[in-house]
Amino acid sequence: MKSFIQAIITLLLVSGLALSAFAQNEEYYKPDSLRKKPTRQTTMTLPGEEPIKTTAPTASDVPIPILDRLRLGGSFGLGFGTVTNINLSPMAGINLTDKLVAGVGVTYMWFNSRRFNINRSYYGGRSFLMYSLLPMITLQAEYEGLNVQYYNNVDRRYVRKWIGSPMLGAAYTQPLNGRFTRGVHMTLLYNLNHQNQLNPFTGQSISPYNSPFVFRVTFL
């Protein structure tokens, strides 16, 4: 946990140094609201009559369409050779506010080792919330459910099991100019349930992640 806190502090320091360079990026950093703002009122006065108040629509009065709030992307990883590792995680989200994004994703992982004769696959999904604390810092909360594969020493066969992973963390975010992919996020998450994801026969972790710390590079 101490290392996790140090990593978050490091991300905050780096973002502070880069903040001034991106402070003028108004398309990326907006007020945290997607609600209508008060309309502009004008007063017309006709000779011999009481003043009449009218409202004139402005560009800021129109709520942002759902299509313009849609976020599409994901993360992926490919490794070939003696060990083959494939990770595909498409994601979709929507801006609830200018800073808050909610979304879902699916995950597929395949691991093959010729040296140790291991062939395993993992699949599942996730839901997440991302909040832009600063233009370069994004906080993230996530729940990931994965169907994992591990070896049963008693029956001498591989069995499958669902595991749930609540995660918390933060990301260093770099804005992009895509319509649906607004940024690339270098995210560090901490799996709060990693210590309970164990093989009941060997006591070894059955999570596809080697530690409670999960690092991802995500486009969203």
C-alpha cells in the first residue's frame, strides 16, 4: 500500500509540472456540468406598453448530444515467442458530466507458454468510473469480473472460476484530438481483493495479474 501511495504522489507531481503547458486546452478542460445554463433574457419596450421580457437561446443553452458524449476505445497487449500473451479489452463510456465518465468493457486474455506447456484463457467484463481531477490526472474506480482457469490437484484437471476485483487508482492522462477517443490514460490500479484470489489447493494466486498493482495504457 505504501508503494501505491508513492506512485499516486509521483503522478500528481508530474501532472503539476505539465499543467501549465495544457492549461489553455479549453476543449479538454471544461466546467464540470452538462446541464443547461440560464438563458439570456432581453427586454423589449413598445411605446405605451409594459416592458416584455424574452429569452434568447445561446450556444451554451443547448445540452451536449449523447453522440458527442460517447467515448470509445480500450486497451490491448500482444506478445509472441516462447511465451504468447494476448490481451484485448474494448471499452465504451459516456460523459455524465464534463469530468465524469461512466462505462463498461469486455476483456479477453490468452496465455501460452511452450516451455512450461501452459495454455490458459481468461474472459470477463468490467464497469468503471473516471473523474478528471486535473487536466493531466484522472481518478478511476473499477469493478472487473474475470473467469479464470487454474489447476485442481485432487482431480488432476483444470477448472474455471469467476473472481471479482474491485480496483481503485489514478491515471496520467494525455489529451487526444479524436472525436470518440479523447485521451490516452497511463493507469495504475490497486486490486483490493487480490489476496483472496488464490488456488485452494496450492495457495498460489489465480489472478492473471502478478500482483495487486495493475498497470494499463488505455485509449478512451
